[in-house]
Amino acid sequence: MGRSGYNWGLMSINRFKSILSKEYRHIFREPRTLWMVFLSPAFVLIALSMVFTSGTTRVDLAVWDQDRTALSRQFIGTLTSDDDFSVRRISGYNDIESSLTARRIDAGVIIPPGFADTVQSGSTASIQVLLDGVDTLAAGEATGSLLGHASKFGAEVSQQYVLSPPSVQIRGQSAYLPESSDRDSMVPGLIPIVFSLPVIAAALALAREREKGTLETLVATPVRGLEYLGGKLIAYVSASLVGLLPVWLAASLLFNVPFRGNFVLLVVLTTDFLMASVGLAIVVGNIVHSQQAATVLSLLVFFVPAFFLSGLLEPIDTTDVIGTIVSYAMPSTHFVTICRAVFLKGASFLELWRPSLMLAALSVIWLTLGALTFRKEIA
Amino acid sequence: MKTMRKRNFAASSMNNLTRRIVDHLHRIWGLALKEFQQLSRDKLLLAFLIIAPLMELLLMGALAGGGIRNLPLAVVDQDRTRASRDLVAKLEQRDEFRIMGYGDSVEEARSWMQGGDVSAIAVIRPGYGAALTDPARSAQVQIIADGSNQVASTVTLAASEDVAAELSRDLVASHQSAGKGPVELRIVARFNAAMEDQPHSITAMLAIIVFEIALVVAAQSIARERENGTLEQLRVTPLGRLDLMIGKALPTLVVGLVDFLLLVGLVVIWFDIPVRGSVFVLTLLTIPFVIAQIGWGTLISLISRTQQQAMLFVFALAMVEVAFSGFLVPASDMPGIMQAVSYVSSLQHYLVIVRGIALRGASLRTLWVPAVSLAGISAGVLMLAWLRLRIGLDSDSLRQRLVRAWRHLGARWSERPSRSRPDGHSAKKRELKREPA
């Protein structure tokens, strides 16, 4: 065997095993690190999922009734008839403006003076609505809800105005989640994000050896680069994979998210995802020289894109080529699709071949890049 | 005579006090200088701290946050009339949709959705066109949205309702000149007349990036000294606890504020989102926000023994804060208990402040609640960090201390009966216990 320097040759099982056991010892030595690698995904998933309700959302409304007639009160009554709005009275335009600015209300409704007279004379009275347009999604929902209540009031009030059925009617249906629960949709989507915790631990483990100089000690031993990286990879992938069980238990038992797929498939594809992510983490760990820099870079690479680019909230717009390329280079993008499909759609492997293949390709790309950047650093 | 001495004493104690304060400032400045030197030595880290956040906001802002667009839609047109083609054209005109393919049956389209190729299906049954010509009947269109992404599914259904309403209006107008009905809503979107999504998401990204940078710098600065053993060296210098905390906090505050100002500049100049309120007030309120992260960072670095642990704590905290920030769900839509918990999230208050000042043009007076909460949180977290610092920086964890205190208590308890009953039984037991040690 002898000192073969630091080249890429065939791997030696023995050397690989000793690196692996060293990595495991690093994880197991500190009980706190151990718990954090295994349990932090489940803990964070629980904390993140707690904020979602399965109920519907309410719109905070302020009403300025300038008319003060029975009819205007009836209009307000229509708004409060169900749980869509929480209504409070307000007087004055400035009150509405300042409440909107201070975000105390989502919308202000102004009923003009002479509202009842206009309606009783058979013509159309206009009601002004001032809406907080900052959150467009919430604003859109509030608009739809207000329009619906206004036409309901119209049908109640006017004898001549019969609410004819609309010519075109939409029968909307939400597939997989008929009762449209935010929580059921978000919990599987958050799983890739919570798994970035143990993955980033791998990036830091690599940066630590470089910062402390123990990497150079390793270079002096017959251990080869591939064996070293392989040991790191297997240690962190397997340690994170054990964390899947508490995550799955939290999702299914605590939050009652339906699990319609195959657990073995989930385990296999999670491994696929973890390989790609740890590969990316190795690249991050190779670029930097200190753990501090590794943390900053991991936050920028794993954290913000995971929320904004992964399709968790906004599905990826595939007509935007650059955006699609960047999103697809992130392992979490494909895993969001996979987790939602396995949990909610009960998808089989054949239906998930595309994201699975993408993840496999990403593992190869990132691991190769990791190996290449690693060699450069040592030379 | 007596009063003279008193005055003298008072004067000398005043002198003492000022001298002590000057001493402290001197030490703090020394530590802060060392921190800045360390930062400037690691050029790569400095680049990550200053340039990377800008790049990140540039990239994220350009690629994401533009709202939901071009959702892949499958059409199952079993009617095949002019009216049905008209409907499909109307759907295609919407920004939200992009027609991915035409299916022969619902089952076929459902299989596409199952594989994730389409996120919505429009089913037009036979007889749709015929129903339209009959004013007494209404023509029905079935829209199946992929509920596995709740946000997209809500947008899908809302957009198709819009299309249906538009078609109905057109048809009624062409049939007869029917009245509008007794009420009409004139809806004005304040602060965002064009209903653009970008300002909403860019402000969230800005707040999250400032948050994470401040947290990481603060958390790793002490954890690093601890892991390398240089913290003990610092502790034998005349630096007090408070000196240590302030000296460590100053560089983070500077980095956080510099990043904040650069990011705001980027938002205003590049993304063309004007800050409607006062930039000065916004910067002023960023200070307690960054200080709160310094408090968290210090606390994290005091309870973790390695930088790896500190990083895991940082990420866990960051995710929890994002969850409670109102970015994923508005705070008012959270379950009751979680709403209460979300008040502890500094990111939530800061997001309200940033959006309030930048997008709604709010003043400090309308934003006093989040401003005071932010100040309260930073004071509270700093207090916790200071208390943790008082417990001691040695390698003992809190758990070890508790275990030792418990053992100590147990030992005293077992000693008491042995004194009154020297029958040798409990003494033997103690003997046995002592053996392994």
C-alpha cells in the first residue's frame, strides 16, 4: 500500500470504515449534537406547523355608515351574517386611512349618505371599499368575499332585481384536500426545509477540520480524498435519515396529515435528497475557510431559497428560464414536490420519476463538484 | 468641616465613577477593535457578510415573489363549441394560467395532475354551449385545482371565478340591458394600486436577510472563541461581563446596519420600490431589531459548546422566527395560543414596521406598538444572555450543575441518618458508592 499521497485511486474499505467511525464518533461524542442532528428536524417541523390552522381566515373590516338607515344596517348585517368578516364601526375617512396604515384593518367600507334612498328609487348605489393592497393574496380573497356578500344583499333587498343564476358557474374542487386545509398542504412542503438543519451540520463539520488544521493531519495519512468525503457523506446522510422517523410521526400523528403513499418510497427518495443536499453542503464547506463563513454561506444557500425558490408557496413558473434553472439546482425544490406527492397524492415511483431523476442527477453533480473543489483546496 | 469632607468624598467618588466609565469604554473599544480586525482579516467572510446579502436579494427579488403566474392548466373540452373555445381563450388570457395540454377524459388529466405536470384542470362538459343560449339555465364549468399546494389552489379557484363572472357580465350585456343591481362596490387598493406582489415579498426578504446576518455574526463570534479556547484568555483580562457583551455586540450592530442600508438602497434603486415613510425612522427601529438578534446570538453562543451546535441553534431559531413572523401565515390567522407566542418574535414586529414605513408610509406614532415590543424583546433577550453569562462560562453546562447540586443534596441527606444511627448499614452503602469514583 504505502504512502500514496493524496490521489484518487480505488477506495480501501478499511480506510473508509475508519473515517466513517471517526465521523460517527464526532456526532455521538457530544450528546447535544446527536440530539440536534436527529431531533431538530422534527422539533422545527412542529414549531413551523403549529402556526397553520385548518380553519378559514377572517377579514378585518371597518365600516363607516354615513347613511344610518335601516337599509344600511341591513347591509352591515349581511356582512356579519357569517364568519367571513369581523366588522367594527368607525366614523370618518381619516379613521379608515389611519387604521389601514397601522394595519388594524384589512379593508374599510364607506356607505354613502342617501344610500337607502338610492336603492329604494331603483337605481344603483355605490359603496366605496378601501383595501390594503400590500398583501395581494389576502386582498384578492377579501375582494371576492365582499363582492359575494354585496350580490347576496342585492338579492335580499330588491324585488325587481332577481338574482338570476350567473350564465357561467364555476364548480370548484380542490383535489386531494377537499376541505382545503392550509396545514395539510404546508406540513409536507416544509419537510425539505427542516432537513436542511442536519445537512448544514455536515458543511460545518468540513469547515471545522479545515479551520482547526486537522484536515492536514488527515492528508498525511494514507486516507484518500474519496474515502474521506465518502465517510462524511455516509455519516451525515445516515444520521439525518434516522431523523425522518420523528418527522414522519410528527406529521402524521400530531398534525394528522394524510399519508397516502409508500413509506419505503419516501425513505428511498429522502436518501436521494439527502445525498444531493450533503453534496451541496460539501461544496459550501470546501469554498470557505472558517466555520463562521460556512454558516453565513449555508444560510444564504439553504435558508432563504428554501422558502422563496422551492415552490413551497409559489409554484415555479417554468416559462422563466433562469428562475427555473436556479430553482431546479436546489435539491429542496424537487423534494417539496416529492413530499407533497407522496403524502397527499399517494404517488408511486413511476409518477415521481422526473423529480427523482433530477435529484439523482443533482447528487451526482454536487458530489462531483464537491470532490473536485476538495482536491483543489488540498493541492 | 464635616460638609467639606462630604463634598470632597462626593467629588472623588464622581471622579472615580468617570474614571471607571472611561476605563470600561477603553476596554470595550479594545475588544471591538480586535473584532473588527478579525473580521477584516477573513476577506471571504467579509465578502459573504456585505456582498452576498445584496446578491441574494437581487437574485431572489428577480426570480421569486412576482406572484403566482403561468400555472400549468389542462383543458378537457368535451363540448367543442365556439362558446367552449371562447372560455378556454379567456382562461388562457389570464396571467395565472398557461395551457399545458388538452385531455380527452378527466381521468387522463387527473393522471397528469398526479404526476405533477398540471396544477389545474378545466372540465367543460357536453352541452355547455347549449346551456349558455338558455337564459334560465347556467352553464357549468368544473375546475379541479391541485390542493396539495394550498396557495396555488386558492389562486386557481379565484382566477376562474373571475373569468366566469366576466363571461356572465358579457353575456347579460349582450342579451338585454339589465341593471347592475341595487349595490355596486367601488374597490380601491390602497398603497398598491397596481396590485403588485413584489413589494410584499421583497420587504420580507429584506427583513429575513438582515435578521439572519445579524444572528449568525453574533452567535458565531463568542462560540468561536469558546471552541478555540480563547474565551478563557479573554476572561482573565480585566474585561467585565458587560464589557465583553458590548464589545462583541458593536461589530454585529455595524455589520447589521451597513447591510440594512445597502439592502434598502437596492430595494429603492434597483427594484424601484420607494420608501414612503421616513428612512431615518426605519433605520432607527432597525437598531433594536439588530440588538434583539445580538441578544439571541449571545445566548446561543453561551449555551452551545461548538460552532456546529451554535449553527444548529441559529437555524432552528431562524425557522421558528420565520414561522411566527407572519410571512407564511398572517399572525391574525394563527391559532390563538400561537398568536400570543408570535408576540415574542422580533421578526414579526420588524416586518410590520418595515412594511408599515416602506409601503404604507406609516409614522412612528402609528407604529408605536411594534416599536415598543421590539425594544422590550431586545431588552428581555439581552437580560437572559447576561444572566447566562453570570452563571459562568466554564465548560459546565446547566444540566451538569443541576446534577451536581442534586448529588450534593443527596449526599447531605444520606449523611444525616448515618450520624444518628451508626449501625454501619448506610455507611457501607456510602462505601460502595464511593468505590467507582
